Amino acid sequence: MFKRVLLCHDGTSAGRRALRRGAELAIELKAHAVSCEGCSGWLRSQSAVWALLDEWEPAAVSFDFERKLYRKIDESRSQSWIERTAQALTAWVAQPVVPLALASVLVLTGFLVDHHSFQPQPATHVRQTIMPVDAGQLDKELDDLQLLQQLDLVKDETTRQPGSM
Ligand SMILES: [Zn+2]
């Protein structure tokens, strides 16, 4: 791991400073890891990752790679803007996130259509008038209401035909 710090060196003065600082940090970390269980474990896991990366070999580039690359660049230049837009849209829709987003929009639309009462009521329906009422008047009105209900019951019994039941 400590050898790999050298890979960052690009010859500039900023690169040299970064390299020096990186080397100092690496030495500090190494000294700290001697007495720290957590950091020494982390360093071991990093070494394992570096070892795996050392084993990885990039695929060889085919001998006509550059020729194919320049041909594709030329083809894309000769395409009209409509073809390029269609290609970009096709690539965009092919991403797995897009169908998921469209499905979410459909579900949300269905929910809103199903629960159209979700829209806020106009303020005129909500407005209420509260008036002070004295207890005697309220009592009288309740009596009137009871009387009306009794009248309704009597009316129901008198209009009911005896044979219709
Ligand atoms: Zn530590």
C-alpha cells in the first residue's frame, strides 16, 4: 500500500507536496495501527483489495480498435440531430429507473383519480357562523324539535293502512 503512494507523483510541485503529505500520513497510520486493533484490521482488508486488483488484467484491445472508434465517431457526426436525439432517448428509456418512475406516476395518477375528493373544498362550504344563543331559547328550540318528531311519528301511524302490513 505504501509503495502505491508513489503512483500519484506527476512531477509537479503540487504533486510533490501531495506525495510528501501522503507519505507522512501513511507513516502515521502505520505507526498508529501497531497499537490499534481496528485500524490494523482495516489495513489488512485494504491489502487484500490491492492484492485482488494486482491479479486483475484488463482485456486486450483489438488491433482494429482505433479504426472502429474513428468510424463510429464519423457515423455519429453524419447523423441528423433527430437520429441522435432518438438514440439518446432510446438509451435513456432502456435504463431500469425509467419504467419504475413511469409506474410510480401511473399509480399516483390512479390514486388521485380514485380519491378526487382529496381536492380542498371551496371556502364558502367551510365557513360557519357562530351566534350566541341564550339557554332558554335553545331549550325552547329543542322542545319544538321534539314536538315535530312526535308529530311525524303520529302522522306515520295514522297514514299507515291496517291491511298493508
Ligand atoms: Zn485506529
